[in-house]
Amino acid sequence: MFVGIRLIIMNLSEANRIFNDFKKIAAKTEHYVARPLSLLSYSKGKIKYAFFVYVEDAIKHDQLTSAQVSEL
């Protein structure tokens, strides 16, 4: 039985929303060693993909500063 992979294309505004939501949760729980999955609004895979879309766009437009890199 073949199981297909669903390709999801994420636009930059969705990536920004997901990434900013994750940063808010990370700021609230910075004292945790690990963040409970129940606090995340999105799957780990979707958050990682949003991160890559966000960074790719910043690199493409030469907008990635050293301050942003240290924040990531």
C-alpha cells in the first residue's frame, strides 16, 4: 500500500504568524527545560517549516542581521 506525502506550501505571512506565536510561548516558558507539546498551537513539523520559510525569506531579501541570528 502506497502512502502519499501531502505537500504543504506555506506563505510568508502564515510562517510569520506561526513563528511569532512560538516565540511568545518560548518567552512565557523560558524557565522550562522542555516545553510541553500541549502549549504549542501547531505541530513541531509545522513550526520547523515556518522557521525555514521565515529564514529563507530574510536571507533572500538580505534582511538577516547578526542580532536576528542570535535571537533565533
